[in-house]
Amino acid sequence: MTIIYRFVPPPITFLMVQRMLEQKMDGDKVKLKKDWVSIEHISPFMQRAAIASEDGHFMDHHGFDIEAMQKAYNHNQKSKKTKGGSTISQQVAKNIFLWPQRSYFRKGLEAYFTILIETIWSKKRIMEVYLNCIEMGDGVYGIEAAAQHYFKKPAGNLSKRESAAIAAILPNPIKWSASKPNAYIQKRQYRILKAMRYVGKPQW
């Protein structure tokens, strides 16, 4: 599957299925908005915002950011608010190949698939799959669906501020809105915009 997904868009993820089942069980309308677009049709600002927000060393590491993981571990020892240290590669491995669950077994599989995709895929492909498959709203998956949902425009036309707003809600896209940000999201958006100054356009 790792080899196949190097060339073929993943049709659905375990999280998408779980969310649809939850909607069905709650008596809500089942929602699934997604529309795959190549990375050439995704705003460079969105690519930079994802790196600035989620994985500042994405272009340099080989799947794992040990420094970020150590910082997250130290933070979680002192705070009730859990902080993650996962790279974009780890998030792709988790979202595409695995089910939503916290366990050492699943963490082990996540590491295995992270190594696989870092070996078989290019950084460009990892970013392309990431931006096309992650949850970005209630029933909204991928940047094209998110751009249309929040800003009524294609992903390729997202501005720097719009890209940062979408990146700002990624920790909890069901709770927060990119087009109607609260004070907390506005602060996150501002921090991401500042960080984007140091993230050049990815050289794929």
C-alpha cells in the first residue's frame, strides 16, 4: 500500500470512516467533503504554513524530530495540556495507514510506516498527501475542500493570512473555524505568520 500510495491518492482513511459512523450514531447528516488536488494546485503559502505550524524541520529530518519529541515529553510531564511532537511524516503515517487510537502498539506501527514513507516517498509526496487527507473541519478533509468551505476559493488561490488561519485550527478543526477565528486562533494565526517568514518556499 505504501508503494501504491506513492502514485495513487488514498481513497479514504480510518478517521473519515470513524467520523461518518459517529455522525450516523448521533443522528446527524453524514458529511464527507474532499477533493484531491496536486501540490502544484495548492498555494505555496499553505505549504509554508503547514511547515511553520506543524513541523519546522520537515525538509531536514528523516521522519522524526527528536528535539521536538523531547520538548513535548518535558512539557507533558509538567502540564495537563498534552503537546504532541509528531512530524508531518508521522501524521501522514497515522492518518493514512492506521486507526485513531493511543497505544504503544499503534505508536510502533506509526514509526514503521513513517520510516517506509520517508524511504519510498519524496518530501513533496508526503506534503501532498498530508494536505489532501487531514481533517480540516466537520466532515471537511484536505485543503481543497477546506479552502472552498472557509473562503469560497480554490486551494491554489489561498493568501498568506488564509493559509495561516487554516493551519491555526489543525489541532482541533471540528471545534475551531478558519473563517471565524476566536481570539485564541487569531493568536495562533499571528504566530504562524511570523514563523512563515523563516520558512522559504519548499524546493520540491
